[in-house]
Amino acid sequence: MIVKKTLKRRIAEIGNRADRHEQKVLLLALICLCLFGTALPAQGDARVKKLLRQGKMEAAQVRCSQLQGFAAAWSWPLLGDRYLQMGILGAAIDCYQRGVPVVGLARSWSQLAESSLNRGDMKPALERYTNALRVYETLIRDDRCIWDPEWNGERLAMREKWLQLGGDEATRREQEKLRPLLRLAAAYCRRREESFLDFICEEEVVETIDRSHPLTDVMQVPGLPSSGSGGGRGLNRKRTLYDYRLVSESGKTNEARILLRKSGESAGLELTDLTVSHYRLRNMIYSPIELFAAGQNPSYEYHLLAERSDEAGPIFVVEILPLQFVTPPLSFGKAWLRQDGRVERIELNFKSIQNYEAITLAAQKHKRIPVISFIVIFGKVYRGIGFPSVIHLRDAFLDESGRESLAADIAITYDQFRFFKVEMREEIREPE
């Protein structure tokens, strides 16, 4: 039901927009869900559902124990849902923890927390709210899960209660360590945003598209011809070379690409935007700004995942999670920050992609899990500003045995930089 409502909402949102391809994909996904619901992994095992309808809980649990792979992963939560409806929360949590992440697990922990709070047991209540919030975070991270906007309110209300109880000690220590780093990252992003930039470089795009992959067509940008030379079925490769120029002043940015070579042949001069697979890339040099420009941006929560060191010094891995899901989606994921706040690498979460729901549902129809990666590396540093050196986009899927199949691999590299002007406003202070 949640998936159906999510699809109907997305179809209504895109309305009369020019992106008819996304309308078509979402409509097909909704039709498939209505007509062939039992074929989707998210629906669980048909026998388990029948036993649950008959009220045979023990038999359903035995059946779940016999299942493997996707069938087991999506069936245990069905049993958990029934225990949750019956108010048997311990059994519900045990079943949920054996399957894919579902919102029922967060709701079970939340109900246990409320019971503890009503008894005046503050410490167990705090621990259980912490567990519930961790489940919501997992629902955001996990590529198998489609986030329903209706969960935003539940999650934020639960987070408010958790904060009123003081939060957990580990999170407080983490935030104390993160706060000065985020201030430095904000100052860096603001300097970048206010800087005058004028540079040119070579941009090489190497696309490898498997046109025979069952999910390749879902991944394509509407209105574009099939990727790769020849456009036939099978593995297609294409190499394109551009002169890329960016001029930015007073918050206004102008990008220009001159197409130099395509698939080894001279292409002549031609202005073009960069569109590859289902991605439209624009102003990637400014991608850190949305994540960090406001310091602790109220739209996000931040977690320190790791502290490492290399020959260049300390580096911090920070996770950025949205506090609400909106349309279009906020960019979020993980970022690698230097000690001075400079962002060196960003890995965007799959749910940052505009049409992730359609991709997830199409993958479920083929009993696969999306493993989508979107990585930007700012490896060229000039006058304290990091410029993109590599963008790597990878669309892969896992089947029930854990075997990976690749639908598309796009490698974009930047080289031969020529800087005409790079001026920063050093007077910008760190935000309080």
C-alpha cells in the first residue's frame, strides 16, 4: 500500500512537466504492482501471506525459516507486521531484524519507548528511541527501501522526544567533535561560492552501457538516443572528449562544453550539455555547497563515520542524512573532509537521484537490488579550492545469489587545467 501511494504521489508531482519518460516509467511500475504484486520481492512469500490470513502464526514462522534469499528477506517483515498489530512487540522486533529494513521495526521500538516513558523509566526509553531512530536512518541508507514521505513526521516527532531526553552520550561526543569541522567546511564552501573562477580543462567521458541488461532502459534519460556506438544490443562503449570552461562571478555561473572528439572521430566544434545514462550533470564543482554551506544545515543531520590519515594529513568521513524528503530530493550521502574543511570526495546516496523509486521498483520486478554509486573526487587543488578530477557513476544490481550485474559505468576525468583567474574573498568569516 505504501509503495502504491508513493507512486501515485510521484505521478501527481511530475504532472504536466516535460519529463514524460518518468511519468511513463512510474505508470508502468504502478500497473505492474497492481497486476503482478505477488511477483515482486517486496510482497513476500505467497504461502506465508496465506498462513497469516488464516491466523496460523507458528506455521508462518516455520515457513519463513525455510525460505532463503529475497523470499525470506521480504517475508519475515510480514510476520513482524502481524505481531506488531497484536501488540507482541518483542516477537515483532525479532522477525523484523531477520528481514529487510521496514518501518514496522522503528514503530515497534517507538512503542516500547513510549511504554518505558509512561512508567517513568527514562534510560530504557532513551535507548529504545535511539534504536528507532537508527532504523529510520537505515531506511534512508538502504538501497532496497523506498522512503515514504509520511514517515517524515513520525521520524521528526520521535527525534524531538529523543532530544528532550538528552540524546545518547555517543552522539553528544560525536557532535562536539564535528561542530568545529562543520564550521570550517561552511567557511570553505562560502569562500568557494563567492570566489571569481575562470578556468578551462579537458573533460573525457568514457561510457560503458550494457544494452542487453534488463534494467538499462529504465536508467536512460528521456529523449536521448541509446548510449554507445551502434546503439545495438550488447555492450556498447563510447569515448567523448570536451573542452570544458567554467566562469563564475558573484554567484552567477556559466558552463560551456565544446565537443572535440566522439568515439575516436573528430566531432568539430559544438556546444553541448553533459548528459550520461540517467544523469544530468551541472555545476559539479559546487556540489559541496548544498551539503555544508550553512555549517550544520537544518535540513540535514551529520554523523562522523571515521577518522583517517594519509600522506596529506588527517581526513574525516562525514555522513549527511536529510531530516526530510522533499521534491526534488536533497543531495545527501558521505563526504571526505580535510582538517581545514576542504571537501575532497563526495559519495551521493542512491536516493539523491530524482527517479530512484522507479529504478528500485523495476529492480524488484527482476528480483534484484540496485547498487548505484555516484562519486565525485576533488583531486585538483588550486589556491585552496578543490576542483573535480574524477566523477564515477556506476549502475549495478545484485541478484538473489549476491552476483552483481553492471548496467552502466561512466568514468569522467578532468585534466590539462588552465586557470585564467581564481580570486577568493578571504574576509568571509566562519559562521557562528
